[in-house]
Amino acid sequence: MANFSGLIKNCYRLPWTLNNNPNGWIEPTTCCQLKCPGCYRGRDKDGVACMYLDLDELKNQINRFINERNVETISIAGGEPLLYPKLKELILYIKSRKLKTRIFTNGVLLDAELLEKLKEWGASEIVIHVDKFQTRNGVKFSNEAEVNKIREEYCNIFRKTSGINLGFIQPFSKDSLSNIPEVLGFMRKNADIVSVIVFTLYSDINWNNSVRANIDTDIKVSDVVNEIENHFNYIPCSYLGSTEDPDDPTWLFSISASYKDSSIGFFDGKFDGEIESRYYARKGKYLITKVGNKISIFKLIKFINYKCIRDILKNYIISLIKKPSRIKEETYLQKFLILRGPKFSQNGVRDLCAGCPDVMFYDNKLVPSCILDEIKLGRDFEFKDWQL
């Protein structure tokens, strides 16, 4: 098992800041059909109001993100964004501003017909939250195998509709770390269609006591990394630090090159930094959403001066020697993110994500979306500037 601090030392620290950031976060509705435990919008509690934001206000937020954040992607979250009655107009407006659209959804309403519409309107990526902590249609999952059956249904829908990314987001507690091999194994076996994987770590915010008693939130990014390394090859490439410690990863990315059923290598920090720098030089913006996940291994040859690329090419050649028919198989990129939620440091200071991509507008100011409900309640705490 690799030393965690050594892994981070070799990663590229992303230069995102409050006012130069690839992502804008909007929440058009607080409504949702599910009551996921620990919901950061409190939908697991009774009496939470269901509201819809005015379309003109959302357009104004998008314009401000362009002017004040230099974004390339708008993330639509909630609540459940597929319940928003003017979702078509919202996505079309984002498209008209030449931005990409990422939608975070529970997927309850998502079928082949709606997916085609979302693509037509201009959606770039759909990230689906489905996990064993949820209760769907009155049924509670008993194991990850049952959850993977639901994920497989979504994979099959997306395989019939090209040009729009599929991702999955999955929370983990200290108690559920042992499920990582099964979850990540499924994602990697479906690398042809699953472009993005997000593991979020449960944090002790906005929770009622009954949930807190049943889910252990004492979990670190290093816990997840250690569990992954017990079962899979893994090399992270880039990260965001925290407001308390720039070297403490709150967002930790890895990017693997894979066949449909197996990985052949990972980008490292040096190469990912090169990709980010080239994209910024060309577009004047940072990259967060790549539409499409196919990659030509042969196009990587021009980057052969990077060790990680030499390793990928070596593994590719070895795979062809072992199985010559692989020459006809597609290869893919798969991005994997481990995301640590906010926590308290000493003296009640909030330790947040440096260069946080998920800030949103509230009361005419940019605030971290993860602690919006606490801000609304007027809770007395401090947090440092998340621009590092």
C-alpha cells in the first residue's frame, strides 16, 4: 500500500479559485421524491418546503457565474432537478451561453425518452445518485448487488444514446467502506459507458440524531484510498486542498485509461497538469467536463515523454500480445473523484474546499453549497476564504 502523503505529493494541485473556476452550481428546486439519509438539503426530515426558483433568477445566476467565475460548466442540482417544470428552457439557456450542462439526479424519472430530450436540449453529463442507503418505491436495498442491478439499467439506457456522459455518485460512511470493491468493480467493468465516478464522504452536517446514530461519519479521504488499494490499482493525479491545509485533499481525482473490462494505466500529476494547462491556454477556462470518454491510445504517443503515458502504452502492447483481438476493442477514459465534505477545525472554523467548484448564489453572495442550510439558519461559525 502506497504512502498516502506520498501519493498526494505526486499529484497536481488544481489552481481553481473563487473567481476563476470551471463550475457553477444552481439549484432550481428543493423538491425530491426520496429521503436519502443525511441529505445536505434536509429532505430526509419532515416539513421541508418544496419550492421552485424562478427561471429568470436562474438565468441571472448563470450570467453572474460567467462574469464572476469564468465557468465552462453549469451543474444543475437540488432537490431533484428533473422535477423542475422549466428544465428544458433552463438547459437551452445554458447551451445558448456556450456552456456545458451537468445534471445531478436521483434518476427516478430518467428513462430512454427523457434522456434523448435532455441530450437534444444540450445536456452534457448526467450524474445519478443511487445507493443502498436509499429507499425507492417503498423498497430498501439490502446489498450492493441489488443497487448494481439498478445501475446496470441506467448503463443500458445510456448505451443507446451517444453524445451524453453517464456518471454515478455514491456516499460512503466508515461503516460502508467494505462495499467499495463491489461498487468500484461495477464501475470499472462498465468503463465503456460510465465516464465519471464520485465517492462522497458522509460529513456531520445538518443531520438529525437518529441518522447520526446509525452512520459513522468519521471517515477520511485516506480511508477510501487505502480500501481501494487493497483491491485495485490506483494512482490519483490531481486534487483541491482545504482552506485549513492546502495539501489536505478535499477533491481527489484519478483518470484511468481502460478497455471495457480492465484498466491499462493512469494519468499522473505531471501529465494531468499538462492537460489542464493546455486547455486553459486554448480556451481561457479550466476544464471540468469532457464530453465523451473514448480515447485513441495511438494519439497518446506524442506524449511519450511522460512516464505515465509510456506505462499505458506498455500495458496496451502487453494486452495485445496476450489477446490480439483487443486491437479491435475501444479504449476509454474514466474519471474518479473522492470528495470530502466540510468539517470543523479547531475553534469552530469551517474547513472547506479550497477553490470550491460548488459554491452557489444566496442572498446575492457566493456561498459553499454544502453548508447553505447552516447559513440560512444563521448558525454562528466562521470559515476562511476558500481561495488559495
